[in-house]
Amino acid sequence: MRVYVLGAGASLHVGYPLTRDLGPRLLKWIGQNPGPENYPFWPDPQELLKLGSIDDIEDFVTKLEDSPKPGYMLAGLREALCNYFDSIRCGPAALYECLAREVVQEGDALVTFNYDVSLERELKRAGKWEIANGYGFDLGIGEMRTSPNKVLKLHGSTNWMDSLFGGVRGGMTSGFGFESHGVRPVILPQEFDFLGYRAVRDPQFNGGGAGRAGSMVLPTLNKQFYVSTSSNPREREAFWSSLWNQAAEAVRRADNIVIIGYSLPAADARARDLLLREGNRDADVTLCCGGQTKRLGEEFVSAGFRRGRINASETRFEDFLAGG
């Protein structure tokens, strides 16, 4: 079984920014685009800049989280980020299309730290993925076939929403209990349409209040996989743990781990543990991470992976696909 691990470099060909460019590009886009009608928290670029430079998005969001009243600004930033990515997503995704149609085999797992939905759109078109349980949680759509492959989005997704105080009728699995943000993300009708499901809807989405705090982990130096509320300081923790546990099981079972466009930054401590500590040390490891490829190869060797099983020659996504 292969496990594909995808970072921002993998989605660069679609037009999404690298993490190092995300802050300035997002700020420029916010300044050029008004917020959704009746959305009260759309960020003001000038107000954001009062906190300092946004050139380093992870440092900026960390400062925002530590500011006296970050709630509405964080909500606005999440919403703006999703709208910005939505403005890009209709563009061609040739490398994802090739990966989906020609390389991914049934039973492979795709672990991604990207928010965008271009990957799963191409997998769906190729017949390699289904939304009913393809994200690693069950939507409760009984008539749809089981997904041939899982896309585990460990930092969340632009098409995931929180259904606040509503829509919970049993949840993803037993034992989760009631949570004000819902026990799992819900998916809005227009997102089904975008992925090619014209007559399918999420049975847990009943309209009403919605948010994103539990469904997207922003780029920050201190990533938290839960939401603190007045009734529960660690809402959604079980949900995120379920996704991460599935990813851990996948890399432990993998005979081939392919990392594309993901540099394992220090700020992603949980991801580093997942790959360097949980990964099968007898697996073949293919690294396609541009200028970071050589460094990553040495990190895997230091973590106990066999040097002879590490391929660090295919530094670009295109190179891997050519020999896929």
C-alpha cells in the first residue's frame, strides 16, 4: 500500500500559494474582494496589519491568537482564506488529474495538510474516491458506495463547516457525545455540487448557524486540534484524533511513503511525529520536495529509515508522475 503525503508544494500547480507566500497573497486578495453579504467578521486589511507583518503567516496567526480579543478576527481570517481558495479551485489541476487517473491504486491513502479540494475533485472524476466516507468520517449517506481510497485532511478543509447547536443525530461514531460545534464537520450543498454530486446532500446539515473553528486548523506555531467552549474546553478533539489515528495506521502499514511538496516544518510537530516516528521504517520513501528534499532524506535516515530505501532524486511532482 502506498501513502501519499501532500503539502502546499503539491497544489502549487493549481495556483494555490506556498505557505511562505500565503500571508501577503491572502492580504492582497482580501483588500480587493468584499466579504460575503451579511457576513459581519470579514477582516479589514488595515486592522490586521496593526498586529504586525503578515509575511510569515504562522507567526502572524500566533500573534492573533494571543491578542486580547482574537475570536472575530480569527473567524474572519478563516472565512477569507476559504473564499480565497474557492476563487482558485476551478482552475485546471493537471498533476492531480494524472496522479488520480494513472498512479493512485485502490486501497492507497492520501494524507494532506492542504485545505483545498482540488485533489479530491480529481480523485472523484477518476472513480478513486467517494465523499460518503472518503474523508475518514461517515456522512451517513447509505446508498453511496464505499470510497476506494481515503483522503485524510489533517488540518481541515475549505468545504468543511461546523453546524452550531444543530444537526447532530447520533454523530460519526458512538461515544462522541453532544458538542456545540457538532461531532463532525458538515458539508454544504454547493460543495457537493462542486465535487460532482448533483443529487446528494449531507443529512446532518439543517441550515442555521455555522462556523469553521472546529473544521480548520489555521497555520500557526501552536496548532490545537480542538475547540475551547464554555461547556467543553476540548470540543472536536475526538474527531481530530480519529483522523490522525487513521493516518498513523496508514503510515505504519505502508510499504511505500511518497511525500510531495511537504517540508515537515518545525511548527508541524504532530505531523513530524506521525511520519518520522510512526512510519514503517522498512518502507520505501520517495521525497519530491524541491530544495528541501535532501534535508528530508537525512531526517528520515536519522529517524531510523533505511538510506537505501529512500529515493530523493525525484525532487518535483512532475518527476514522480513521470516514473509513477
